[in-house]
Amino acid sequence: MLYLAVLGASVFIIAFFLMPTGDDEHAKLRLGVSAQGIEATETSLLAISLRPAYMVLIPLVAWIKAPQYKAWIERQFVTAGMSGLMTATEFMAYKLLMTGAFGAIFIVVFFNGLLGWDEALWIDFVVLFIGFMFPDAWLNGVVRQRQDNIRRALPYVMDLMTLSVEAGLDFVQGVGKVTEKSKKGPLIDELSFFLGEIRVGASRQQALRNFAWRVNMAEIRSFSALLIQAEILGASVGPVLRAQSDLIRTQRFQRGEQKGAVAAQKILFPLIICIMPAVMIVIFGPVALSLMFGDGPIGM
């Protein structure tokens, strides 16, 4: 059991470190010669390298309908900035491939005699379930990481947009100035895509709705809704941006305080499990030894 746990943890760590973006693929994307046609800069090296393998498995999952699940998967890829990496059907084939890979590792361990028949059955289901859910966990992790990056950059970008608009620029011109001067990142990429939609003929309201749909964050949805409402009512955008910037910065401080409180609670577990036993041994150990071996000094 201990060997299986160590082996599973090793496989997970290796797969996790294979997930970040490869420099070669990033260079191909910048040059526009990527075979995947991915629009974003964050891709999975493991998913790209295993593409020939899971493409063979597509006929096995093509019959599965699940429209809501497929729509959710496609939106997750858009939110993760990996639009075009794989379709929903390809992702399901990738899940099937990872299930088989984890199952193969289990079979190798089982046939080497490290497990008995009574232990093998239920562990087999656990290993297959982990392999089946691993792609979902990876995709959700990429989404959360990208949203956290956007959330960290949002107050600074909001302040720049507020200053640009209050200086006399139009909102679209202010966004263009911010994307031109700011450091590249997920939020700047989304704002650049927003400007691109406006340049090709989309209305500002529709571009804002698409922006909120792609990012899928409460802060962006609130920001887009306020700007759309201000445009409908004909109100000035400057005060709206100023108020939204103050709100986002306040929420950021509140999240920091909340994480600090949660960290103080989490540290109780290692304190109780690791530190308290050592303290109890140091304090009560000599007393216990004195009671066991007599009233004299210990060691005499």
C-alpha cells in the first residue's frame, strides 16, 4: 500500500510538472506556425505531446452527446486562454487516455506481486477514477490560475483606464492606451481581444458581454454591466471607472484578510500534530521517567 501511494504521488508530480507551457510551442504560437492553431499562450505540453494518442480514441467517445458538459468544457478552454487546444470530444478522448494510463500503471504494480487480490479490486476503481478526473483537475487549475492573474492585475489596469478616461480620452481609446503601455498578461490579452472585436464591427455592449463571458469572473461581469448601463443611460464613464476601481481594490484587501485568517486556522493542524507532541514529551517526559525509576535525578 505504501509503495502504491508513493508510486501514485510520483506519477501525479511528474504529470503536474509536465503541464506548464513549453517554450517551443510558445515560440511557434508567436510566429503563427503552430500546428494546433491555439489562440492563447498557455498550453499543456503533456496534452500536445499526447495528441496523436488521444486522437485515435475519438471514435470511442464520439457517440457521447452530453451537450451541457461539452459546452462547459469549451467555455473552460476559452476561460483558460487555451481556445483551440482541443475540442470537447478530444478532451473526452484525452480523459479516456489518462484513465487507461493510470490503469496501466496499476496493472504493472499488481502483476509484480506488490498487491493481493483482495486489495486490487477497490484500489483499481480508485486509480481509474483518479485517471478519469485528472484532466478535469488540470483544466480547472489552469482556469483558476489565469483568473487569479487577472484578479491581481485588475486594480492596476482599472486605475490606468480611469486616469486615461479622466484625462479626456474615450473609453475605447483609454483601453487601447492601457494595452499599449501595460505589461503583457492575461488581462491585457483579453482587453486586446475586446479592442479587436470593436475594430471588426462589434458594438461596445456586445464586446463587453463577450469579454465578461470569456473571463467568467464576478468582478469582470460587474465591471461590464456597469459600463453597459452607463452607456445606455448616457452617463459619464469616468466616475463609474473610479468607483469600480475603488471597489475592486477593497475586495482585494478583503480577500487578503480572509486568506490570512484561513492560514491562521490551517496552521493549527501541523501545530497540534507535530509540535504539541514534542512539547508534551519535553515537559512531561522527565516527570514520567522520575515516576518510573524513582525520585532521584534521572540517569543516576
